[in-house]
Amino acid sequence: MVPISAYLIVAVVLFGIGTMGVLISRNIIVLFMCVELMLNAANLALIAFSRSLNIMDGHAFVFLVLTVAAAEAAVGLAMVITIYNNRESINIDRFNILKW
Amino acid sequence: MTLDMFIFVFSAIVAVFGATMMISQRNPVAAVLYLIVSLVAQAVLYVQLGSVFMGAVLIIVYAGAILVLFVFVIMMLNLRGKEDLGDNSPPISRATKYIISMLMVAEFVFIVHGSVFSGPGGGMLEAETVAGFGSVEGIAKLLFTRYLYPFELTSILLLSAVVGAVVMAKRREIHEQSDSGSVSIDNDSNEGVK
Amino acid sequence: MSDYLILIPLFPLIGFLLNGLLIGRLSRPVVSTIACASVFASFVTALLSFIELTNMPASARLIEQTLFAWIPVGELNIEFGLLVDPLSAIMILVVTGVGFLIHVYSTGYMSHDKGFGRYFAYLNLFTFSMLTLVLADNFLLMFVGWEGVGLCSYLLIGFWFERKSATDAGKKAFIVNRIGDFGFLIGMFIIFWQVQSLDFAEVMARAPHAFIAGGTLVTTACLLLFVGATGKSAQIPLFVWLPDAMEGPTPVSALIHAATMVTAGVYMIARTSTLFMMAPDALMVIAIIGAATAFFAATIGLAQNDIKRVLAYSTVSQLGYMFLACGVAAFSAGVFHLMTHAFFKALLFLGSGSVIHAMSDEQDMTKMGGLKKYLPITYWTFLLATLAISGIPFFSGFFSKDEILWKSYSSLYGHPIFWVIGVVTAGMTAFYMFRLVYMTFHGKERMDDKTRKKIHESPRSMTVPLMILAVLSVVGGYVGMPHIFGVTNYFEEWLSPVLAGHEPPTHALASTSGGGAGTEMLLMALSVLLVLIAIYTARLFYNKKPELATALRGKLTGVHKTLQNKYYIDEIYTAVVVHPLIIVSIGLWKVVDVIFIDGFINTLALLYDGISQLFRHAQTGRVRSYVTVFVIGVVGILGWLVMR
Amino acid sequence: MESQILTLVTFFPLVGIVLIMLAPKDRPDTVKGVALLVSFVTMLLSFWLYSMFDKVANGMQFELNVPWITSFGINYHVGIDGISLLMIVLTAILTVLSILASWNSITERVKGYFISMLLLQIGMIGVFCALDLFMFYIFWEVMLIPMYFIIGIWGGARRVYAAIKFVLFTMFGSLLMLVAILYVVSAYHGFANEYSFDILKLATMPIAYKPQLLLFGAFALAFAIKVPLFPFHTWLPDAHVEAPTAGSVILAGVLLKMGTYGFLRICIPMFPQATITYLPYICVLALIAIIYGALVAMVQRDVKSLVAFSSVSHMGFVMLGIFALNLQGVEGAVLQMINHGVSTGALFLLVGMIYERRHTRLISELGGIVKVMPVFATLFMIVTLSSIGLPLTNGFVGEFLILIGTFKANMTYGVIATSGVILSACYMLWMYQRVIFGKITNPENEKLIDLDWREKGILIPLVVLIFWIGIYPKPFLDRIEPAVRSLLTQTNMVREDIGEPAFTVETDGSLSGMTAEDVNLNSKGEVHE
């Protein structure tokens, strides 16, 4: 059998990659995808825990996270569209009017 | 190496590979495709863990709906990976960012190894699962009993997300119609660039 | 049968409410009828209570009425209770009687004033307050009247509110009275915590046990009460408000600032005489202050040219007499003088009002003269009052003044020096009063023609009260003739249940301090002689040979100037008290408030501002740098968890 | 019903808030009408409360104790004693009058304004009802926000500065209070092994002396800022000058009382030893406030800031009365809290009326007003006299009781405080003279119109109260007395423990020589009713 820690490490690595992507990506859309990736990494960990503890509550959490992810994607992409319409740019570093 | 192990290693490598490729793509469409690859690999891991339904949902909802939405937006904005993404000299260097994210992963790994799951039993998964683990029926029971309120709340969340998305996407028109500029986005767009 | 006591103050209160609430909706005759009728009704009621008293046995003359519990808190239980005993009976008769006459007089005097309704409302309110003061059966209720009359005085002095000098004078009166009230309040506190009651009867009954006679506490309490009295009765050092109070309408000066309110201090001391008798040191202070005030105010009166100011200083001086009497423990003499003074001083003020009325509101005596033939009634009544105040034998003032002089000489607490001061003051009083008469009614007519043409005798409503008061001024003294005339002193006897226990046995003491009836006769003769000399001098200076007066004034320019400027007391008070207070206040505001406290707060705010200026540059506005910092934080926390 | 009445009184304005929210923006009259109606009903409810209140019973009445956040022992616990009762009635009355007073002066953002007013009322009444520290704190903060908006949005020229100053001062204090509340609760957990925020329960817990000092300090600072005690008073003049009329009325009439109420409800019962230790310092500060406030008031040029400084002086009296810690002092202080609300509230209303006409509050701009506005001048005079403390007006009864109580506790304090009586006459009468009397020097003053029916209607209830409390204060005193007695039993027990006599008066007369007859007299004097 595969130990639970193996799944967790996969989840952690995916999460780390997602984080790295958020940190280095200047493209808003890619950045969004990285966030989705991080959410999925968390989901993987939840499923793994659920299996390890042999109770199903983890599935419910995953279900809720999925819903949130869907909602977030919808609103986020709508924002991307609005921003792009205004600025003709998807470079996240250009949107810094809220500084100091 | 058992079959189990092989499947796990293979899917894990594919998932990590897809993720890595995703963040290194300049072309967003390619990035979406790599993410789909990663997600499918993750779905395999789900199935391996016994949650067949969630694996299916992952593919259907994520790959099938959310990422299609991404692609749709990318197409709509007509992005080809040639947009101005010039470096605006961020205050923290790229190397530092790599280092801190890796450091984070290392710390997580250390915690996973060092604490909870290395106890008695070696953190191995039990072979036996409760009856109906990961089945539609089990999940449905949970969602409609113990997690009824959160479940109902998600519907409100989705509703407001839909409303928000529609309002935001339509904003341009509202803005153009109103001459008083009460919903002004353009006003500060000029100085924002400086 | 005591339930009617409340009616005495209630009538004027009703008058006040009617006139005050319906101001501007009642015609002038209605207003004056309401006002006069209410006071007259209260006079009749007072008379009833007086008759009821006389029908009682001498030792049990007391009518009480308790209305309701006013402030009941723990051991403090103050009731709204009224009390008529021989002392307050006299006071209510004086207040309502003289008050009624002055109300009637006012209907004539104020007939052309725009504030007719307001005036009578205030006047009724004053009568109400004064009656509350007099009828109160406890200290606190007395204080209600005490402040109430102060308020009415404030309102009536500032009656012509468009004149700044009038409102200034009103304010000054109120504030100076408040300084006195400060003493009254503290005295009251001491008494309460020592005796556990503020009810007069209880305080007087328990005082001998609660205080050590002659102890510091009772002396302090009495002196503090006296501070209250100095404020209300215009004694040194708080007399400055009374002369300024002449800014008010003249009948007001007659009622409030001569006949009734200013005598409240004397009344209060007589009312609490038991306490004062326990504090000989306090009595001494009272006597000294009274004598000093009498003398001091008389000297100022010598050099004033404003007819009302002369009378004002005369009032201060006469009040000094009354306090002198109280100070030598001759309370009944004090109250007696209070009564006679109420008659003749009210008459003097009303007479001067009649003069001023005739002279088209001119008050400067140097612009009068020879008014005798224009104003015969005024002149004759005025003259009678002058004779009374000067202490010409067989006028009312003679009896009361003489009794005070004799007591100040003979009493256990008296001293020949007091007598000397008293007699000299009496002489000066006679001098300035006749100076006033000569300057006003005799000699050359110094007014301009326009005024002269308008001079007319006052209407009946004004002259009738003058005549009644004149009668009272003449005969009012016969109720208290000295023993040496071989008659009973009815007045003293009447008051004896309330005060007598404290009267030093005059006859016995007179012999110990050097002589009995013979001495009294001698001293009386001496004072009369001095008064006659003073009158002659006044006649010489201001009627026969005015050049003498001018010459004397030329020689004594400094003295004259000092006197004319009232010893610069007002200026000194302004420089020593008022200005420093304002400067200190501005200093406190601008320095402590604005610079220290707000400065501290604002500096603190600026400090925060500076720090945040420094840190705000961390806000780059770029999402990615925020995320980076966030992840660094995550790494830090995880690191801490790992290292633990 | 009886146990729900407090909840009803507290939250009834919520109905108004909801209705106003639903009301259309372009119909300000509807909004005003709803606000007035709701606050009026609340006032009637408070009268009902007053009539049902049992004036003989000890302890809290109309209590309701419902668990709320059970894991921390936080309950919805409300109940009132005589002190809170009168404050609630005062609050309800003043709110109605303030809403009436803002009828014409508020023309912008009408909805927001009246919602703020009603929210403020909920906060104020809530504070007076709360018997749970958590609720107390919440209501305390709830008051802050609407007041911040009322000053900051509908205020004068420097409104933002004033509003922020007000909030920062109060916040500073209330955060310290929060820390102290948490400390007390955790200490109670150690003592009784359960969490509780219940004020009555916490007061039964013995606290060691040292922590008492710190806790008292934290609470006292919060309350002292609100009172405001010298030297924490500088927010008050700014806030008053900038606030709209109604804001000033509520601020002076009710909000300042929160501070003194806090002392009575929390500081003194919970930390009796610390109270005794701090007593001299607080008394000295109160004395400084009395004299200082009066002196500074004297030289103000703006009528409103004059009244504000006079509030500092008056609240100094209240503090002094509370810390006299005897029946007369504390009852006087509570009564004076009401009196100050009535008189100063009326003063601010009057100043607001003249401001609406002339758009200035500078004393030098006014003058001679009695000629054109006699009714105004008369009412102004009555209120001024009540503020001075003339007998037969409310101010006198309160001030007299405070002074006599203070004098019993400490002669020197009593004498110094009494001198404040002189100063109050100085500044008030001087101001009155300059504003009302004299010739009209400024032509703009000639055209002023006297008060209309609405304005008279606002002032007359207050004038009635002024005379009622002045002439027959017994109903009020009767209701205060049981509450004050129970408060004092606690502190007096502590005093006896420390060995300090309950009070001292210098005596030079020996009472030992009293005969039986005198003792009879004495007892007769006590049972005089």
C-alpha cells in the first residue's frame, strides 16, 4: 500500500508549485490558474486524510471547496474581463493604483 | 513495486509535471492544457484513494467547466502570450521567490514526515474502508444531514457569484451610458500607470 | 387653624404667574390691579396671622404649616414648612404692608414704561420670594427665598436691559450675593452635620448640646452665616453692589434695596440668634463690621451728587447700624431699626422717585434746587422722613437709633467706641440728608428751562403712599420707646419669646458699665446735640453760604475726590479680583487646554503620522509583492512550528 | 411581558431603523415622521417602565437572563435599578426632543441622520440596561459609531477633526476597559471555575488589592474620558462646538452620563478597596474640573463651547458627589446627572435655535435679543438659572445634595466645590447679559423671529422638568435611594475592614453630654415623615 504521507507530499509539492506560480507569474490568468491548483492540492490532502481516518467528512469539504473554486473563478474572470477592458493589459504589476 | 505503487508514482509524476509546465508557459492556452493534464492525474489519485465520485467530479467540473471558462476568457480577450509582461522591477527578486516557495514545501514535507502520520502503523492506509466510502450515497447523506446548512449556503454563494460576474462583466456598458461618471473606473486609470 | 399660612406667599405667586404668563395680553389697569390686589390680599392674611398671634399666650406664639417633604435623603429631611412667630410676623407685615404701598406707587411711576407687565410680574415674584424667606421654618427654605430675592433683584436692577450699566449692575448684584451665599451654604453644612437638622426649631433646641459655646465650630458657622448676610445686606466687604443697584426703577430701590431684601441679613441673624449667642467672637466681628460699614458708607454719602446714590449709601450705613445692634446682642433693637428704617427709607426713595419723575429722569442734585414750591407733598413727606432718619427726637428713627446707640454702649458685648462711631455716623447721616434736602428742594433752581416747564407734582397714586409712609415714619417708633421714658417697650416685649432669652439684662449691666438711666439720658442728649449741629452745618453749607462748602472742598480736594469716588473700592476690586480672574482664565484656556493637553494629544497624533509616513511605502500596490510577504509569513510560522 | 419590557424599550427603535431604511430617499418628511413616532413610542414605553417600577424593592428589576454565548458565560442579562431607570427615561425624552430639534436643520442625508439617531438611542438605553459586561461593552461601542457620524457628517466646519478626536479619545479608554473586562472574567474563571461576564456575579468576587488598583485604573480611565474629567476633557468642547444641535444635546445629556454611570455600576461595586485608595485623586481631579471648567467657560467666545466647559464643571460636581460615598452625595450626583441632562440639553437646544436663525454662535455677534425674541429670552433665562443652580430649579437640589455630601466626607473639598457655585453664576450671567441684554448692535439681529410652536414644544417639557425636580424631587429621590443604599453598604463594609471611619466631621462639641431627651429628639428628627 502507498502510505498516506506519500499523497500528502504530492499535495504539498503541488501546493508549492502553485505558490511559486502565484509569486512569479505576471499574467493574471495564469495566476488564477495557480490559485486553482493550490485549491486542488488542498483537496487532495483532504481526500487523503478522509481515507486515512476512514470517515467521509473530507469529501464534503472537498465538495464545498469545489463550489468556492467555481464561484471564485466566475467572479475572478469577470474581473479580469473588466480590468482588461479598462486597461488593455493583463499584467498584474500594472494594477498598482492602491499603493501607499 | 506493486501496481498500486506504480499507478501512484506515475500519476504523481504526471501531476507535478503538468503543474510545473503550467507555470512555465508564456502562452495561457498552453498553460490551461497543462493544468488539465495535472488535474486528470490528480483525479487518478482520487480514485486510487477510493473516492471515485470526487475524482469524476474533479474532471467534470474542473477540466470540463472551470478550465473551459478560462479558455473561453482567453479566447475572448484574444491573448496570445505576446502581451506586454515586461518586468516592472519588483522589489523582491525572482530567485528569492523560488527560494521561499521551496522552503515552504520543505517545511511542509518536514511536518508531514515528522509529526502526525509517522506514528504507530507507519501512516499506512487501512485496507478496509467503511461501507460505501466515497460513494455518491455516502456523500449525499453527509451533505443533506450534517452539512446541510453549509451546503445550502453554497447555493447562496453561487447565486451571488453569478450576480457578481454578470454585474461586473456588464459594467462597461453602464459606465458608457452614464455621463456623470458616478461609476468611474477610467478616472483613475490614467494615473494608475505611473 | 394654620392652613392659611401658605396663602401669604401664594397670593403674590399667583399674581406673578398671571402677570408673567399672560404678559402682553392684559391691559395695564388689569395688570396693576392683579399685582396690587395680590399683595394686599397677602397683607390682609398676614394681618390675620398677626392677630391670631396676639391672641395667643406670649410664650406660645407660633403658627406652623408643613406642606410637603421637599428633599428627603437619609438623615437629611427638608420639608416645605412655613412658620409665623412674633419675629416673622413683624417681617411679613413690613414686607406686605410697605410692599403694597410701593406696588400702588409703582402703578403711577411706571405708567409710561413699555415693560409694565414685566415689571409687576417681577415685583410680585419678589414679594413671593421675600415672604418665603421670612416664613421659612428651616435654613434651606430660607435659602430658597434668599436666592429668590437675589434673582428678583437681578431682574429688577437690570429692568431697563438696553442700558449696559443696568445689566452690569444686576449681574454684579447677583454675583456679589452669590459670594455671600457661598458662606451661607457652608455655614448651613456645618450646622447640618453637627446638629443633624436644618429646621430652625430643632437647630436652636439642639445647638447647646451639639456645639461648645464659644468653640471654633460654632464661631465658624456663625461667621459664615454672617458672610451670607454681608452679601445680602451690603456690608463691608460685599457692599459694592448696592449703590450700583440704583440703576433699577426707583420703586424697586425703595422696596428691595431699602425696605425689605437688604434687611434679610439682619432678619437671618435675629432668627438664628441662639447660635450667634453661642459665638461671642462672631458677634464681635459682626459689631465691628457693622460699625465700620455704618461709618464708612456715611462718609461716602457726604460727597455724592446723585440723589439715589446718597440714599443708597445711607441705606448701607443704616444697615451697618442694624448689624451693630445684632453684634452687641441687641437683636430686638436691630429688628426695630429694621422696621422704622423700612418706613422712612422707603419714603425717602419714593420721594426721590417723585422728584426724579418730576425732573424728567434727572438724578443729579446739582441740577435741582428750589423744588419745594413745585412739589409740596413730596417735599413735606420727604422732610418728615429726613427728620426721622436723622434721629430728631420723637420721630421713629430717633427711638430705634437711640436704642442701638444705648445698647452698643451698655451691652455686655458693647463698647464705648461703638457708641462713638455710632454717634459720629448719626451726625454725618443728619448732615448728608439735610444736604440732600437743601440741594434738592431749597436754594436756586439750577435746572434748565425745558425741564422746569415740565415739573409737576406726582399723581395721586404716588402721593398717597408717600403720605401713609410719612405717617408711619413719624409714629412707627412709638411701639418701642425706651424704658427711661417710663413706658413699656412693646416692641421688645413682643419679640422677647423669640429673642429675649439672649438679651443681656440691660439695666443690671448698664450700671456695671458706668451708669444707668442717667447715663442713657446723657448719651441721648449728646447724640441729639450732635445731630442738630450737623443739620445746622448742612444748612450753612448748602443753603445759606454755599461758598463755604466750595471753599472747604477746595481745601480738601484729595479727601473729597476719594469720597466722591467711593474710596476707589470698585476700581480696587476690579484690579485685584476681576481682571486677574479673567487673565488667569484666559491663561488656563490658552495654555493648559490648548498648549498642554491638546498639544500633547496633537503631538502624539503627529508622531503616529510620521511613523505611518515611514511605513506606508511598504504598500507598493502590487498584488504579487503582498503575496510574497504573505508567503514569507507562512514560511516563518511554519518554521516556528518545525523548530519548536 | 414584564421581563421582556426592557428588551422592548431597548430595541424598539430598531423598528424605526428598518422602516426608515425602506422609506424612499426623496421623502424626508416620511423619514422624520417615522423617526419621531418611533422615538415617541419608545418614550411612552419608558414612562410605562417608570410607572411599573417598584420604588421600594431592592436590587434589579425587570431582570432577564438568557444564555447567549454559553462557552464564555456570556448572557443576555438585562435589568435596571432606580439609577438606570431615570437615565433611561431621560434618554428617551431627550431623543424625542433632539429629533424634533433636527426637523429643519437637517436637510442632507436625512435617512442616514435619523437612522444614526435611533441607533444611538439603542446604544444608550442598552448601556443602562446591560448587566453583562460583554453587552455593556457592545452597547458602549454601538453608541460611538452613530455619534461619530452625527458629528462627522452633519457637523460644523471642523467636524472631521472633532469627530476623530471624539472617537480616538473614547476608543482609547474603551480599549483599556476591554482589557480590564477580559482580565476580570479570567480572574472569575480562576475563582469560581466558570466563565461569566455577569456584573452582579463579578462584583461578589474578591480581587486582590494590587490587581484591583490596575483594574480600577483601566475602567476609571475609560469612564473618566467619557465624563470627562480634567485633564481628559479637551475632546468635549470640540465635539460640542462642531456637532449639530441634536448631537450636542445627546452628547451632553446622555453620553457624558455614561462615564459617571460606569463608575456607579462597575468601578465602585467591583473594586471597593481600590475606590478608597483612588478616592482622593479623583476628588482632586473633580475639584479641578469644577473650578477649571468654570474659569475657562468664562472666557469663551462661542456660546456652545462655553456650555461645553460648563458641562466639564457640572460633571465635576457629579464625580465629586459620587466619590463622597455617602447617601446625600451619591443621590445628589445621580439627580445631578439628570439635571445636567435636562438643563444643558435645553441650553444646547436654545443655542441651536439661535444658530438656526443667525448662523453664528459667537457671543460678540449677538446681543439685544430679548427685544426681538422675548419668549426665547425668558426660556433662556429659566434654563440659565437652572444651570446656575437657583433654588426651586432642578440644579439646586442636585448641587445642594452633592455639596452637603461632599462636605460630610471632607470639609476642604466641600468648601472648594462650593466656590464653584459663585463661578457658575459669573460665566452664565455674563454670557446671558452679552447675548440677550443690551442694545441691538448688529442689524442682523433686528429681524429675528421669536420661537415657533415646534420650538416651544421642545423646550416646555424641559422647563417643566426643571421646576418639577426643583420643587418636588421626592419621586426621583425615592427611586434612587434603594440603589444608592445597596451601593454604599458594600463600600462601607470595605471601609470598616480597612478601619477607616465611614465619614469624618471635625467636632469640637461633645455629643457625649446628650441627655435622653436629646436622643429622643434626635430619633424624632430621623423619623420625621
